[in-house]
Amino acid sequence: MKTGALAFVSLSLRPDKRIIALRFSGTADAMLISTEQLRSTSADIRLASTLAAVAGALNTAAFEVVGFFSANMTGNVSSLSDHLAKANMAPAIFFLSVISVFIAGSAFSTVIINIGRRRKIRTVYALNILIEGAGLVGLGVVETWLTPLSPGVVLILCLSFLMGLQNAVVTRISNARVRTTHVSGTSTDIGIELAMLFDILRRKESPEYAPLYLDRLKLHALTLFSFLTGGVAGIWLYRLLGYLFIILIGLMLMLLALHTIFSQPRR
């Protein structure tokens, strides 16, 4: 069996339901390769920790520049409704644009994923992350050296598109178990898993499900923590490096994606 051999492990979730988890031995590449139910918890954790930190850093940097978040669609939709109610059409159009480009980024990513899946390209998710990284490098170059007429507007619209792209990648590859660009759902999931574990302690739920709930709790808690620490680092890096830090993050994502792409065996 080759390096990174595949081992199938059956995990019982309910007496009448079973999920087959595909585990990759000793390789970090699994986080951008294995898909949907064919994933280990460790692959989801690596995916969530890495990309949630990236999203947290970019969101706080955007907030530092313009005063609101590029990937917070709940807040952006609320701001849109507020401006529409007050007939403030210029800011309403801007917030509508932010929402629209986030959706466009998600759609763009999904089209690429669908094409790759139909053609059985296992590295299609890494390709999307490579595109995100290249987009961040380009954005950093524009903001640093070309000085657009409306730098805050360009920054928010570009980041919204790229965060939509990233969120689609993470959602599709993990079958919606992982979200990285916002943490409202993640915080809800933490509460759910804590309540389920509490019921197990009270013997209201079977203890055989405890490992499953603990794995989920670990995943969601690490996602939240990574988003938080990434946000702190994003502020520090922006104040230290300016827009160069966006280039740095883009290069890191590109290296991660290229490593995944070129480490796969050629057929």
C-alpha cells in the first residue's frame, strides 16, 4: 500500500445509520482533497483552523480600514435594510454590492468545483484556494502600490468575493460541517454539542454517542478559537505591515494549495 494509505473506519451515529469515514494516514493534504463524508475529523479540524484564522485576520483588517466586516452577511443585510428604510440609496447600493459579490464568489467557486468533480479532478478544492491566494496577492499589490480611487470600497468588495469563494470551498468539501468566514452558526453548534453532552451526563442520551459529540465540539471550538486568534493577528499585522500583510496571507494560501496539488500522485 502506498504512503498515505486509506483506511476505512465505520462510525455508528444511530442504530440505523452509519457513516463511512475515509482517513488519510500521516498527510496534511487530506484537508483539501477528501470530500464530504469521506473525511476524518482531523482533516476537518486542520481545514477549519487554517481557513478560519485567515478569515478572522482579513475580516478584522477590513474592519480596521472601513469600520465593518467583509464576510458578515448578516450585518450587511441588516445595514442594507436600515439604509433602505431611511431611503439612503447610496450606502444601500454599496451594501447590496457587498452582498452580491459575496454570492458571486460562492457561485464562481461552486462552478469550478462542479466542473472539477465531473472531470474527477481531486485537487479542485486546492485550485480554488490557489485562486483565493492569487486574488489576495493581487489585492495587496493594488492597495499597496497602485492606490485605487476608492481603496476602502475596492478592499471590501474584493474581500467579500474571496470570502464567498472560500466559504463555498469549505462548505462543499466538508458537507457543511465546517464554516470559516463567520462564526454565528459555529457558536450555535458549540451550544448544541454542550447540551447533548450535558444530557449524556444526566443519562438522558446514550453514552455511546459521546465521542461523536466531543469530536464535533472540538471542531467547532477550534474553529471559533482560530477565527478569534486570526482576528487578533490580523490587527497586529495590518498595523505593522499595512496592506503587505494581505500579500503575505495570499502567498501562504498559494503555497498550501500548490503543495496539495503537486503532492498528489500522477495517474
